[in-house]
Amino acid sequence: MRTRRAGQSALLLLDAVAVLKARSIDYAVIGAMAASVHGELRGTADADALISVTVSTLAALRTVFKKAGFETELRRGDADDPIPAMLILSDTHGNRVDLLGGLRGLDPQAFSRTIDVPFSGDTLRIIGREDFIAMKCFAGGPQDIADAQLALRGAQEPVDLDLLRRVTRRFGRAAADVLEQVLAR
Amino acid sequence: MPTPDVATIQALRSDLALQISRFMRRRGLNQLAASKRFRVPQPTLSKIANGRVADLSLELLIRIAVRAGLPVVLQTGKVPEEAGSFVSGEPAPVRSRAASGLAYAARTSLIEATRRLTPEQRLAAFLAHTQLISELHQAGHGAEAARVRKARRPR
């Protein structure tokens, strides 16, 4: 493990990603790390990634991560939870990585739109800007809306509005409504 | 189970009807006033307001939106779930600027400074930031423990 102390969840994520890569499992970094790339830089206690697996595969992955030295906890979402299951990985320093086993409404192609960003001698796949904004619109909280706006304003390249509308609409009308607000501001 | 093209049309119809219905509410138009303004029978507007749009054509809904002066974007996609109607150019319901011009300018300059960073620099800054926050937490816990020890010491 690369972690040496607390506050290094991002490095723990690199270790988790090595396990995923070895099994050819697609992933996309989301949450505060993705927000730091697309919008506002801010710290957080954990690192989050979406992975493209079924709940049963996620349960099987738990054993793999345990063998690799991670502390693990598998949580399953309620029937109406947009996240079917989550595998929580941690180390002895209290660093933590949340692996989300899917997200209802997410375009499966989102994994092919990730951007590769060099990090600590390795590379991380960060969720693409349009998918990031769409997920923030789906989450819909005040901080999420602020994140979506900053991702729009901070874009160095033009945002693909057609793609943005399509992937947001997949999350439902409420997410599309939030996107309209974000675009109108 | 409708075919993807039929499901897409249905999705567009119900989304567009929703936008027209919202437009009427925002403008304070009842169905009678709207029927005169949009030149459609009142029962049609009742269907729109109640989301019963199965027998209304997409073309009619587009006509109503145009007559209302409601600019919309109709979007189709790879699957029906991606199809929707978006209102463009509608004013946001909340103010777009902070109350303080100074705070707004400070925030904007911060965003501009962040914008100049490469994604790699951003991730490095993210790691440094989280490590600093963690050190701050630990320092806080240490200071609190020292305070408690000092308070327990016999005088």
C-alpha cells in the first residue's frame, strides 16, 4: 500500500485501481476528486469511484480486496436507492475509498468518456465533464448545483451541450430541470 | 412495450407538455386565457396540464410552444430515456450573483486561478489539500487532549 498516514485516500484509490485494472474492470473517479479536476479544488476524507460491475461481482470483489490488504465493508442500497451497492475500502490510517457498484440512470458509455489524468506516478480515469455535471444535477443539492456550475464555468474546452442534455435526461426529469437552472444562470 | 422511436416521441410529448404547463403557471395563465392566447381549445390545455398527452401530436405541442413564445430544445438520443424537452433562455429562479460584489469578485478570481491549473496539478493540489486537512484535524485532537490532561492535573 502507498498510504503512510491519514489524509491519503487518493493514494489508497490508486491501490484500489491497480486491483481493478488487473481484472479489466472499468472505473471512473467521481466525487471531490472529480470536482477538483472539473471545478473547485477541495479536500475530502474519502475518494469515490464508480465501477462497472453487478452487485454479485462487487460482493466477489470484496474478497479480492481483502486478500490485497484492504479493510472492506459491503453495503447494499434499498430498492429505491439509485446506488445498488457500495464497497467501502479502508486502511489502518483511516483512509477510505468508496466504490459505487453502478448508478441508476448513468449512461454505460460514461466509462468510455473518462479522461486520463497523471497522478503520483500513475494515471487515474476521471469521469468526463458532461457526465460529472449530469451526476451533479441528479444529486441536486446546493453544493452539487454549485459544483455543476463551476464545472460549466471552468471548462477550458467547449462543453458538449447535446451530450450533456442527453446524459442528464437519463437520470430523470428532475435532473433535467436542475440542468436547465444551471444552464440559465 | 413501444418501439424506441415510439417511446422517444412519447417522451418528447410528455416533456414538452410539462414545459408548456409550467410556462402557463409561471405566467399565471389559466386554461381559458391560455386557450385564447395559444388558439387551442381549452380541453386540449386541460390534457396538457394533467399530462394526458397520448392523443396530442408532437406537432400540435410544438405549435403551442411557438405561439406561447416558449423557446425549447427538443433532444433525442440513443435510447428513449435520453429524449427530452429543455427550455432554453428561461431566467433562473434564483439570483446568479452573490449579494456582495466584493465576495463575487474574489470568488471569480479564485475560479480563474484554478482554471489555469492542469488536471494533473489539480489532483496534486487535491492530495496536498486533504493531507493538510488531516494534519489540522490531528493537531486539533492533540490540542484538545493536552487541554484535558492539563485540566485533570492536580493543582
